[in-house]
Amino acid sequence: MPKLVMKFGGTSVSDVERIKNAASKVYVEVEKGLDVIVIVSAMAGETNRLVSLVNSVSSLYDAREYDAIVSNGENVTAGLMALTLQNMGVSARSWQGWQVPLMTNSAHGAARILEISTQKINEKFLDGMRVAVVAGFQGLTSEGRLSTLGRGGSDTTAVAFAAAFEAQQCDIYTDVDGIFTADPRITNKAKKLNKISYEEMLELASLGAKVLQTRSVELAMRYNVPLKVLNSFSDNEGTLVCQEENI
Ligand code: ADP
Ligand code: ASP
Ligand code: MG
């Protein structure tokens, strides 16, 4: 069956009601006949809370322990999302990065993805599972340690899964209507774009528009993954990030 990746950022899963709202968007896609890989972030504020716990214990810390701690927010949302989907009658289960496994290098705190194994998840899809809920932002090193991909890294998890599973699209659900010419929370003069090229998006992201992690845009460009940024709280069209010639 064709596959779709849907990623929900922190504000889209900040409480149980919002997780239900996100799950209902997943339900619509499952009903269309798609197998869905859902990538979740930690609940809004949770990663910051975990980072400050690390800092309260030591300012010069072991980065491997930092990753062991801050990767936990995503584990909770992945489990809650899987349970919510099950309550809706959807065959779903959660996966932590190490279970997939999603392998990274050992640059703790800002690790790069090396490989995503598709075998176990695909076996479950063949068995009838309709949704794999994957904890974003985290992976496993060849030394067997947990790693994280840098702040905002769930976007990169989502694009990497879309590339590895040859998904038809990667939908990034967030708290604004799409990509704007500037941060819509800073200026009301910002205009929403219907489409933007990978190159232009890369420029926006590297100038600090945190709506997409820069590495996620690089990956999408490299593997030609159509990327859509949408609002979790509306049914608006969103913004497609794609090749220049499709604009
Ligand atoms: P999530 O938690 O869903 O990953 P983020 O907070 O990481 O969401 O990114 C979404 C935020 O990015 C928006 O709330 C917005 O303030 C900000 N942002 C910055 N620049 C832009 C832009 N050019 N277009 C849209 N949003 C932008
Ligand atoms: N939870 C992580 C962060 O806050 C990753 C993400 O949300 O993309 O940076
Ligand atoms: Mg983000």
C-alpha cells in the first residue's frame, strides 16, 4: 500500500486532547487506504524541561547522558498516540528509535542519521498494522548508545523515514498555516506561500526560520521528498516544498 509520513510537532501533541486531534488527521489518511508512519515530537515544553534538568545537575555534562535524558519526551507521545489510534479502532503501535533501528553517528546532541532499517516496520505493515508511530529526534549509535538529532530534529526524522520507506509525501503538522515570507508570529505582514523550492526553503531555514530543521530540508532536497507544512488546528492547504520546476 502507498505510504505517507505525518509528523506532529510539540504544540500539536501538547495534551491528550491535541493528541486526539492529531490522531483524527491520521485516521482520515488511513481511511483513504494509506499506510501511515507518524513521527511525533515531545509534548510542547517537555524537551526544554528535560534539558534544564540536565543543566541543573551539571553544566559540563557527558553528552551521552544528555541524550539518554532528553530523548525521553518523544517516547511518551509515541505511546500516547498509538493508544489513541487503537481507541479509534486503528491497528497501530509505537516504535522508539533504537527499536527500528534508526542508526546515527556518535555526535551526541547533534547526531546525523546513517541508516534506517525498514525491515521490521514493513513486516508489521504486511501483517496488517496500519500506523507505525515513531518517536522523533532520537536514534542509536553503533556503540549501542541513545543519540539525539539536535533541537527540532523530529523534522529530520520525518523526512528520513519518508525517503527510506519511499513515502508519497512527508506532511509536517505544526502551529501555523504553512511557510510564510517571514515568521508570522513576529510580523503580521508575512505572506503565506502555496509552494516554495527546496533551495529557497533551505535559505529560510538556515537563516533561522525554525519551522523546519535545516537538515530536514537538505535531506528532502537530496532524496526529492515532497514536503508539506500544514496547520494541525485547521484544514488549510499548507505549503508544498518541492523542486523549482514544479512551481
Ligand atoms: P513544531 O513544534 O511544530 O516543530 P516549531 O515551533 O519548531 O513547531 O516551528 C513552528 C514555528 O516556526 C511557528 O510557530 C513560527 O513562529 C516559526 N517560524 C519561523 N519562521 C517561519 C516562517 N517563515 N514561516 C512559518 N513559520 C515560521
Ligand atoms: N522535542 C525536540 C525539540 O524540542 C525535537 C523536536 O521537537 O523536533 O527540539
Ligand atoms: Mg520544530
